Amino acid sequence: MLTGAHKPAAAHEPAGQNSEFSVGAEASRQAWSVYSGVTVAPFGALSEDGLRLRTTGGYGAFRYSGLRASGGGSELVKFRGTVSFADLLVGYHRQLGPLTLKLYAGATAARYAINPFDPEAEVQGTGVGGKAAVETWWTISDMAWSQLDVSYATLHQTYAGRLRLGWRVAPVLSAGVEAAADGNIDGRSGRIGGFLRYEWAQGEVSASGGLMTDWADVERIDARGGYATVSWLNRF
């Protein structure tokens, strides 16, 4: 199930930097995607409370199979699809002691193309809708932190969420566990795994992997298996 992308969040955003660029990729048994985004603090630094402007976009591919009516009976049809997506969001950053809170709202657009055409899939063609997102970072202690990101879009009733719990094994290196779920009107997926995150003054790089599974109404899913993600973020 391919519904969008998770943008990496940062624990510390040094003063004086008002823009950040992120890029990432993820892959599983039945889907892959690449994505990038830019976030700007137009009236101050990323470390300060205030307005945020964000644009993101990406491209991916997926595959599935399902029984479809044919000649008075049914046959198993294999489908392949592609998706391109883009968001344009306005947000606000607020620091509440150890808790970082970011709220975003705006518009999203996506194009899904499936070959051959699937009469039972609702998530097809081009559409636009509204989108809202909440990103949080909680510094639990000098050694532990948590990150929770959730989003919802009216287009295809698309949602995504990810929770991470991290421990600092070194001042710049964290390891931890993560769980995520995403979906739309055609299906949903879930995953659980682990990650490594390395950070420096201007950015971070993160990699994760684990197990995932898909459920769907229009598909015969054979998607239990592994997943892997990698992301990079740089501030300037």
C-alpha cells in the first residue's frame, strides 16, 4: 500500500537556519517510493516559534493481484500501478519545554495509474484534496526521546502515522524501535521495526527496517515481508 511519505523530524534545530531540505526512499515487497521536501521559516529561524511553509512531492510504484469477472467466471489478474503526489502546506512551530509541536494544513494532489484498468479500485486517476498533519518530538531525558507524526487527507481518505522511541547510544547516534500504519479507502498496511539515526549540527540521516503486512478490499495480498527506508535532512 502506497499512500505517501514520512518526512524526518529533527530534535534540535540550530539558531540561524531558516530552511531545510529532505529526501528519502522506502521499499517493500509490493511497493517503492522516493520523495523530497522543503520547509521554510519565513520570519525567523527553524528553532523559533512561528510560521512554516512546506512543499513535498514524490513518485512510486506498486503491484497487486485480484480475482476479476471474466467470461461468466473469474480469473486472477495481476495489476501494476504508479503514483505521483505533491503537498503544499502552511504550518506553525511551537516549543513547549521538552515538547516540539508542529501543525500543518493545506492541499494535496495525487495521480494513480493502474495497468490494466481495475474496475474495483477506487484509488485511481488524478485528484486534489485537503490535508492536515501533526508532528511531535518529546525529549524524554538526555538519553531517550520519542517522535509521533500523523496526517490525514480528504483525497481517498488517506492517512498515515508513525511512532518512534529512540535511545542515544552516543551523543550523535540514536537507535530505537518504530511502528507505523497507513491506508486509504482501498486498503491499509502496518509495519514494525527498528532504526538508526545519526545527527549533526546541520542535519541528520536515518535508516530503518522491519516487517510489514497489507490488507485490502480489492486485492489478493501477498505482502507479508520486509521493508526498508532511508532519509536525509539538511538545514541551511
